[in-house]
Amino acid sequence: MRPVDATAWLDFLVEGSARGIARRTSRRGLLGSLGALLVGAAVVPLLPVARGAEAPGKQGGALDKSQDPTQCEYWRHCAIDGYLCGCCGGSASSCPPGTEQSAVTWVGTCHNPADGMDYVISYNDCCGKGTCGRCLCNRNERDTPIYVPFESNDYDWCTGSDKANVPYHCSTARIVAPAR
Amino acid sequence: MSAVGAARLAAALAALLLGSDTALAYQPQVNYMLQCMGCHRPDGSGEPGRVPSVRRTLVRFARLAEGRRYLVSVPGAAQSRLTDAELAELINWMMDHLSDLPATGIAPFTAAEVTRNRRPPLIEVSATRARLIDQTR
């Protein structure tokens, strides 16, 4: 006769459960399920979901020009009139080596299609070297004729600076603040 | 909605109805960026020998009747595309944010005052400015 103790009922329960699982399943079945899980996890990223945030500026495989700082169509260049510093050894925000940013500048607003907001953009000329000559861009949004001088961008901001008539090289387009 | 917000909305709606450029009603800080900062620089200090600083003259001029006329009739102010109300709001903002001297006790500019003094634009800018500086020493 089997000895009876307080935990015998638990042993009986676990044993019955384990035998039940062994009858209903197989090792092959377990491997098959694990395999399906692994393959499924690998396939999920291939599903056709939107991945706009992954590659901003890319549409249909080609770079969206409105988000490419080396293009005239770049959104910050909406009111520029000059050579893009991004093509001249600098960037849309900084002057190329060997040039100096003009203190006086032309300021306008541009709409960023990526976030739907308008921004104040400062178009500082870079001065001190001969004309860059690459990537001329003349978009002039909200520019006024020169007889409305305070909102005309047709001036060479390098002329008459402290450095006495240093030559114009290229133009930057710095974000100053949201335009609200 | 705050009173300021309601006033701004009303101004924007009025401008829309009038078909004016001022439909883009900006805060005075942004109007400073768009109308003044290009020459006077972000802090109002200008460029020595080329663009005058406003930092030590704005409040001093605003204490004199002729100085107040000067501030709204200098070409950059008088010929800007701001409405009279926007120009008044902008000069008040500049006194509060760009002046080295406190604007305490100075009456704020109003649209009516700007309307009275904005035209004709000042021609003798440098001479008038020098005279005002002498008067406020």
C-alpha cells in the first residue's frame, strides 16, 4: 500500500497533467510551431506598411527636392537669390571655409511641407572669396521690386561691410524661428 | 480665448476681409525678425558705422514728442507693410525686449499715435537722430 502523505494529491495532479500533454503533443509538433513563429517574425517587416518616418525626404525612391539642402527647390530656399553655400563647400546654414557671414541680411518666411509650418529664414551672404558660381538659385518668394527696398532681396549684403567691399561668394538659409 | 488672442483673431479676420498682406498677422517678435532684424540684428545692436543700434536710443527717444515721431516715421518703420496697430505693438515690444534702459513710465505707442505721425516718412534721418541724441544727453 502506498504511503499517504499531504502532498500526494499534488504529485498525482502534476503526473496526470504531464502525461496528458505527452499524449496530445509531439516533439515534431513543437519544432514545427517554433519554426512557424520564427519565420512569421522575420516576415512581418516585409509587409507593405507605411515607412515615411524611416526615410524623410524620399518619395518613390527618389530624394524629395524640397528636403534636399543642395537643391534650389529645398524648402528653406523659397526666397533665396544667389549661389547655394551647400554647393560651395559650406551648408544651408554655414559659410564655406575662408568666407565670413554678412551681419546685415535679408529675412523672409518659408513653408516646410514636411511639418506644415512656416519658418522665419535668414538669408545671410557669405563674403570674402570670389563668386562661387555653382547652384545659382533665384526663387524670390515674397521678394519685392527694388523700389520697395525693405523687402527686396536684390542687394549684395557683402558690399559695404566692415571688410570694405569684400566679394560675394554664396548665400545661406538659416532657420531663425517658427513664424507665428 | 484671451483678450490678446481675441484681438489678434479679430485683426487677422479684418485683414482677410480687406484682402491685405497683413492676413499673416504675426507676433511682434516675428515682425521684428521680418521687418527689422535683417539690418538691426537679433539684439538690436546694428552694425557700427552702417546700421545704428536701438539699444540705448529707443527709450530715450520715446520720452520726447519729437522722438516718438522719429521712431514711427524713420523709413524702415514708416514704409514697412505693417498696419499702424502692428507697428505700435512692435515698437512697444522692442522697448521691453531690446532696450538697455528700462521703459518704466513711458506711455505705450498706440495705433492712433502711429497713424498721426507715420506720414510723411522722415527724410533727414541721420541729422534728426543726432539732434535727438543731443537732446537726451
